[in-house]
Amino acid sequence: MKQIPSTFINEVLVRSDLVELIEARVPLRKKGVNYVACCPFHNEKTPSFTVNASKQLYYCFGCGVGGNAISFLMEYDHLPFVEAVEVLANQLGLEIPREAKQHANKVSVDLYQLMEQANRYYQGQLRHNPVAIDYLKQRGLSGQMAKEFGIGYAPPGWDGLLKTLRTSQESLEQLATVGLLIKKQENNSYYDRFRDRIMFPIRDRRGRVIGFGGRIINTGEPKYLNSPETPIFHKGKELYGLYEAYQALRTLPRLLVVEGYMDVVALAQHGIRYAVATLGTAITADHIQALFRATQEVIFCFDGDRAGQAAAWRALEVALPLVQDGWQLRFLLLPSPEDPDSLIRKEGTEKFEQRINQAISLADFLFDSLSQQVDLSSLEGKARLTKLATPLINQLTPSVLQHMLFERLASIVRMDVATLKSITHQPENTLISSNAADTNPRRSPMRHAIILLLQNPQLILSLPEEFDSEAFILPGSELLQRIVTLLKRENQLNTAAVIEYWREDAKAYQQLTKLAATKLEIPDSGLEQEFLGTLQRLEELNRDQRIEQLKIKLTQNRLSEQEKQLLYELLAQGKKT
């Protein structure tokens, strides 16, 4: 992402026509100042997908997906960031800065082709190795399924791949760069990373081989060996089997997340074509985002042992801050010591799919797991459950789901929701309202100021010189400060370009996209007055908050002379207003 200068990305976003871009792929209908359609990212009968030409943003009020032109190409065409920018630049007749373009081309031409050559080598080795073929047959795998997933074999020995693909010193270095060779530091020689292993090629969403997973056939450690991090492979972002799932189903009704390569292939062999696996790593926020870009229902499937339960809980913790209304997240723990591969071979497709259909909901998994740690027959146990559950529920953005989880907790501990929230001091999230289309005039002034500036970046030109957002201590002030700083530096940005600065923070990007979609019933002629009035209100609230903090310190005899003077000044300012 950092390969391309931000100034060039800004230019692309400011000059791109999002309506034209989307309409070439999704039929749009004019409705007022916006365009609408049935969302291309989830099934719906009533259009809730909106495209705003002036902001150059799209947003679905049904599933919550949204963003700018780059986001749409990444989501709809399944393109990596750099290639999405390249598509937009080509449409505009713009040349990507030389250094960035050369780097992108080098990765595209050299490393991807090298990985494909290695994949063909491993596949050829499998065809001529009876032991490896017998192993796959014993695991119930057909030749057709092995071909579909591109499965191969790395033979024993230290230099099989090296001798086959080595053409120059540069090729040796490239093979090491993509993790196929390991370099010995003592004598600068190279040897094959993968030896005597069944090889599972890992493909990106475009079908390009970006890494490998190797499973040992006989005894040896580690059981699974994965490609290391490389310029084209980041295991915390990729999902094994996602490309193959798209090829088999095109539209994914749901995704089943399992732990191993063989689990994915075995499930596919038995007709379950929507399984994917993480790559020897715990679930990450990037995984969650990738899963819900593909579908609206995700089931995490883990072994039923202690390690599997811990992995499931880790997945829940990662998912909570990202979960949106409309997403369905469920959990399936298998009977120990089974895994998906062994269990589906033992009981068949129909029974295994029954297990999937009976997977427990996020709410059930959350409260069942926490309830096992307390004694709910006692008042102390209920208090303990509240203390354990509240911080987790508060990680969700304000939403229907979050409110319902508080209702569930209140029902368990036999308390009304309002009292529960009051006692546990549920913090207000000043970034997001529970409804992105909220027109409630009582939204917090901080949220209102952020929405106004985000949707109308030109308002930065009317910002009073004396306005100091750095002095704010109100919730959300850090975000306001970042937007103000950005627009003071670059005051020609549109809404789409402003949001782009938060792309690497998935949660913030999602929140800002929602804010940009919030409806404001304010005529253009009244925007500046509304903005200035909101800023004045913020300054008043900030002063009151600061006064309260100083008063508390005063009652505790912890106020310095300088702080006393500040308190007197703030009180005097309050009397004048």
C-alpha cells in the first residue's frame, strides 16, 4: 500500500467517477441525489445499496459494507490494493509514479511466475511418486480433487527444486525471497525448504500461487510447514481454499473456517465446498474482514479439545470489535479427538452438515463460555459474570446486536438493562450511532462535528484560527484532531480521499464509512453556520469537562497553583457565555 504515494492516490480518488465504475458492474437507479441498487455483496430484494456521487462513496444500509472506488474494486473484483489503484489510474490515463510501478511490476512478473513454476514442479513430482499417491488415496482423496486444489509433492533431498528452477544467481535469490529456498549464512549456499512433503499451493483471490503448506508423509517435525512471510504472502491475511470455494460456488452462502489444509480438501471431497482454513496462525482481524467480504454467515469449526476451545475463544475476541448487524457468526466444536477430516469420513456428509446447521450463535457461545467460570446460583457469581461479559460486549460498536447482548446479560443476572448499563458505565462510542442513517438531532456534538467535516471537507476553510482541537479531552477528540490536521495540510480532498487515510485500520475505515453515509437534513446554505455552532458547543462542553476534572482534584487536595489559576479562568469564561 505504501508503494504508491498518497498524493497520487488522492488524485485518483478525486478524479474517479464512482457511479460510472459501479454501473459498469451493477445496474444503478437514480433516486434523489443518490443512486441505488440491490447490494452486490449480500442477497436482498429491496435496494439498500447507495452510491453518492458528490462524496464518491458507496454504502449498503443492509449489510454495512461501504467505501470508495478503491474499496469497490477490491471487494467486487477481488483485487489487491495496488492493482485496484492501477485499474483506476489506467481508466484516467494516469501513470503510476515510476518507482511504485516498477516495484509492482517486479513482484507481479517475477515472483508470481516463480511460484507457479514451483507449483508445476511439485505437481509433476506427485505424479511420479507412488508413496505420495498412496498416502492421498488412504486419506480418501480422489485424483480429480487433488488436481482441483493443485496438490503436489516435494521429494526427499536438499536440492530437487533448486536444480530444476535455478537459472542464475538472481533466480536463487528470488527463490529464497519467496521462501522456496533457505540460504546458509556460513557459506552462502542454498537448499530446498520443503522436502518429503505433500504440497498444498495457497492461492490469492485471483488464483495466483502465493505460498505453500507442506504436510509430512512419514514421521517428522513439524507436521505442517508453511511458507514464511514474503513480499506476496502474508499468512495473517490469507485463507486457504477461498479461491477454490469461489470457483466451485461463485456465490458463497456461508463459510466454514477450519484449521488444516486436509480438512478443507476432505470436506470438498465430500461435497462441502465452502470450507477455508487459516494458515497455521490464529484468527486475525484481516481474516474476519476477508470472511465477511465474501459472505454474511461464518462458522468457526474447531476441535473439541482444550486447544480448540481456546482457539474458538480467540476468534470471538478478535471478531467482536468488527461484528456488524446482519453478520451471522457461529461456533462448532467437534467431539474430541475428531477433526473435520476424520469426522466427515466417519459419519458422512449429511450428518456433518447437520452439525454445521446446529452450530451455536455468537451470543450462546459467549455466555455459555463465561457461565462455566462462575456460579450463577449465587449473587457473587452473577456479579462476576457481569464483570467478565461487560468489557467484551462494549467492544462491539453500538448496534442492535450489542443492545440485545446487554439484554441477554441483564436477563441472566436478573436486572433491567438501563440499570445494568448505568452500573457498568457503558461508554458512549462517539464515532458511530447505532444506525448509520440516523438523523437524530441529539447525537453528540463531537460526532456531529466529525460527520459535518467528513462529508463536507471544504468546511475546513471556515475553521476559526483560534479553534484548538488538540486541547480537547472529550471522547472522539483524537479523531476530530486527525481529520482537522489532514485537511489543513491537504484542503482539496473529497470525502472518499479523506477516508482512504484510514485504510490500514479496518475498524476505523468501517466506522468512518458509516459516518460518511449518515443523513444530514441540512441545506448547503446552512452547513457553515451549523459547523461553527457545533464547534462552539464543543468548546463549551470541553470547558465544562475540564472544570469538573479540576474540581475533583481540588476536593482531593491535589490541585497545583497553576491548575488553580486555570480553574478560575475557566469558571470566569463560563460566566461570560
